[in-house]
Amino acid sequence: MRKTRLFPFFAGMALSLSCSAAALAESWQPDMAQLTVLPGWTRDDGSRVAALQIDLAAGWKTYWRAPGDAGIPPMFELSGSRNLAAMTPHWPTPEVFSQNGMRSVGYQRSLLLPVLLRPSQTGETIRLKGRLMMGVCRDVCVPAELSINVELPPSVSGPDPRIEAALRDRPMPAAEAGLRTAHCHLRPTADGMALRAELQLPDTGGQEYAVVEVGDPLVWVAEANISRHGNMLTVETEMMHVEGDALALDRSTLRFTVLGQNRAVDVQGCVAG
């Protein structure tokens, strides 16, 4: 029996709370989103840099790997692929939206998502086949399913400037952004765990927003509250296991993405404070 291969970008609850049964009354239509694979190029180590171009109908948007309180998390199912050992997405910097009194994180009109494909056998054709399960939203959220089926023989062409631009548009590494320290305080709550992180990080501009990820797809994380005093950004949130299990968090897997008006910053890991 073939095993289903899932490449989750952010696994969790299938639908966010904002996507109620009433909201889902509008069904998925193919003209809401179109997916095109940009073939990219083969690197010296045999891996392939490609991209997924997702074009949305006017007024629609889709979501980042961690969509916030009002979004549907994206996921890939690639069981039909051949000569594919791993796929790693490289997410461009998203926007923050307000929707039905909640905030979400994602993209308007289009998304060019670079993906790094590692073949099982270098020098051979990669067949990328499966489906992208994602959410698209306008006034309501609709679960969408886009088919992928493309063969990518080893490329002799150079890099695609469109993909290179999307790769440059990612949040900055923490060290490059001037992060000095990242301390985390954890305490148990009745439902799970409360987190308080103190990031010594220069201001990213305007009204900042922070997304917290924990590295475990079965842990739900609430929208974070943030405050800033000089170069100290404080991020507070709560989390719980979606199946009610006890939480055991590894601070090194915690990930903070700070989205500001001037730049976005990717902070991976923190230490006890």
C-alpha cells in the first residue's frame, strides 16, 4: 500500500473559527484561484529551485503558513510524486489583514511561493504530482483544492529572476536584523501553557504584529499580544494541545515572525529567561 505523503506548511485545525458552516455556503469555484508551476533551475548539488504561482480572482486572498485567527492553513499532499525526497517552501513576507474582527496573515491577488525540491536520485526527472489544499477568502472563507502535475527534468537554464525576487522577499534572519537576546518564560495554565517572550530587537516600524509557531502541528497558539519599550519587544500568548494532551515545549523549536512596516524578522528559538 502506498503511503500518503503530506507536506504540511502549517497543520492544525482544518478550518479556522471564522469559517463557520454559514460562511462555507459559498463553494469553491476554479476561477477563484489558478496554480502554475514555474520550473526554475537545478542547483550544483542536484536540488531543484522551482515555484508555485498562485493567481487569485479580484478581491480574494489566501494565507501564509501560519494564517492567524481568521484563516485556513495550507497543506500539500504529494503522494503521486516521483523522485521527490523532500520539498521545502520559502515563504515571502506576508501581509496582516483584519477580517470579521480578527486578524489573519497572508497574500492578496497572487502568491509566488519558491520551493526547494530534493530528488531521491540527482540528475533524474522529478515528477511533482498531488494537490494543494488551501483557503481563499473574500467576505467568506472557502476551502480550495488545486491540482499539481508537472515533470521537471534537470534544467540547464539559469535562475529565474521572478523566483529570486520572491526568495529575497522573505523575513530577515534575526542576527541580520540586530536581535541581541531572545528569552522565553513558560507557565502552565488550566488549558495548556502561557508564553511570554522578550526579544531584544530594534523596532521594525509602524504597528508591529507577531506570529508564534511551536513546531508541533497539534498545538494551537492564540493570537499574540505585543508591546514595545525601546529595543525590547514583549510577545505574550497562550497555547493548548488540540487533543487535550499535556504540553511539553522545546524552546529551540519556538519561532517568532515579527511583521513591521519597514521589515519582517524571523526569530528561531529562545532560551529560558
